[in-house]
Amino acid sequence: MTARKLIKLSIPVFLLIFAWIFFIPRTYDVLAFEERKGTEYWELSTGSTIGYTKIESSPEEKKSPIIYLHGGPGGRIKDEVIEALRPLSALGHELYFYDQIGSGHSARLDDISKYSVERHKADLLEIIETIKAEKVILIGQSWGCLLAVNFLQHHSEKVERMILGGPGPILPINRSLKNVSPPDSLNLKNPAFTNQEGNKKANNLRSKLMLRWAYILNRKLASDKEADDFFTFLNGELSKSTFCDAGQAERFKGGGGYYSHIMTVKSFYEVEDKRDRLGKINTPVLIIRGQCDNQKWGYAKEYLDLLPNTKLEIIENTGHNLVDGNGEMYLELIGEFISPTNH
């Protein structure tokens, strides 16, 4: 076969592949998002419509409200988290669980370039003002810890205490911290499954192009429905690394927002370095890590090094997923930290 004939034959094949990637949506066999009964909504001046669940406090004495910041970016509030932390309301704290913009019950944005750390931080500030709280207690998980600390750098007067579960890196990321080894005394272990394995298994040509299209053009190649279904599929694989044993992971439920995820991650590189402020902030901070957390130890150590009033707790035989790993111990540690006189 001559080179000319080979080229002629390859052109239709190339065009079919091109059309398949650009014009034919992919479908994924994933669990659909289930709306939570009783969900309420905030219409913020930032332009965000935010879905949230509120748990009223039990005693007459009203203490500072607790706001939970879920992981991701682009994650959502899980029912298991609400139920695990519900008992904190008996200590006098109202609890607020909200889906960050672009995920869960909250609205998706047409302009995906608006998803950013700054947008999430602005939403959080307005939420605190909307609930008329002088101070709040922030509970962050994974990416929620990054958001909490970034907020603390700019609005420490609003934060009474802070709990950081499985914290990722302080922004902007100091990647050299990935190589810091934990002390032997902590007896930390690596999870059996890694995020790298999950990404390799879940991604396909269209999903990779969908990400690059968003990064370069700030536009959606696929619909929110297709993108979010892919994100559920991807998280189904990544969730295996959040347990000590990958076999503990259950089928992942839908609701995450993929465009919120990828564009917020893109904005990590735009975050101004304000680490120098943390040494002057005396807000009490509790860091909780699972024994086999998939986040690098060096990232958690940076919080301990920079924040002057920080305590570390390790939950044995537990991974990055603290609630499903050992929700009882997670609740106990938080309860003791926010109301030490009650224990």
C-alpha cells in the first residue's frame, strides 16, 4: 500500500475519532444524585445559589455556629457526614452543611471561569454574614481545609476554632513538601490504593480533552450532566484511596460538580501566598488525620509548623475518609476540642 493510499484511508478514521470525541457525549453507569429533603437555599450577592441543610442547636444557650466545608473541590455534602456530626448540636451549636457553588444542590455556573478559590471564599464570608454569626467554627475536610485556612488568613476575626480533617496542601502549594517523611512515632501507613491508579483507570480521551478544553478556553466541551457523571465515575475509583483497604469503598453516589472541581484547581495557581500571616493567628486548630491518609504528611506538617495553636490527632486503622473510617472517634475528638469543659 502506497503512502498516498494510507493517508486517504486514515483521514476518514481520524474524522470519525474527532467527531466521536467532540460531538458524541459519553455515558457512565453511575448512581444518580439524590436530592435531600428539607434542603434550603441562599441567594448570595456573589451570584451563587447555595443549597444547604441546617441542624438546630438543642440547648437554650446558643454557641458559635459550626459550618462544614466539604472536600473536592467540587464535592458535596454527604448524608453520612450530617448524621455523624449531628450530635454536636446538643452542645449548643447550630450546624450548617452547604454544597459549594457548582456541586450538589447548589447551582452550576454558565461561565466556568468564575469557579475559583476566591469565589468559594467570598461565598463563605457572605454565608457567615447571612446567618448573622459574630464568629463560627469551621470544620474542613480535605480541600475544605485549604478553603478554611485561606479564609482564616483574611478573616481570622470570624473564626473561633477550626478542625481540619485530612488536610491537603496550603495554597499556593509547596510541592517540595511531598517528600517530607513522617516521624516513625506516628506509625503512619500508605493506603493500599493510590489516586494515580484511580485517575489512570477512570480517564478516557474525551475526559482528558474536556479538562484541557476548560483549562485553555474556559468553556464546557460537555454538558454539566455528562461532566458530573464522569466525576462520579472518577470519584468511584479515587474513593478507593481514601480507605486503608480499597475493598472498604462502596459505590460512589452522584452529586459532585466536575467543572467546579477542575476550574477551582486551576485557580490554585492564582492564590497569593499569605503564609506569613498564619504565625500571627492564635485561633485554636485541631488537625485530624487517618493513619493511612492518602495526603502527604509534609502538607499536614506545614499546618503544624505555621499555625502556633495547633493540635494533631491520628485515628488508627482509618484513611482519608474519616467519617466512614471511624465516625465515632472523629465526633469524639471534635466534641472534646470545641467543648472541652463538657467532657
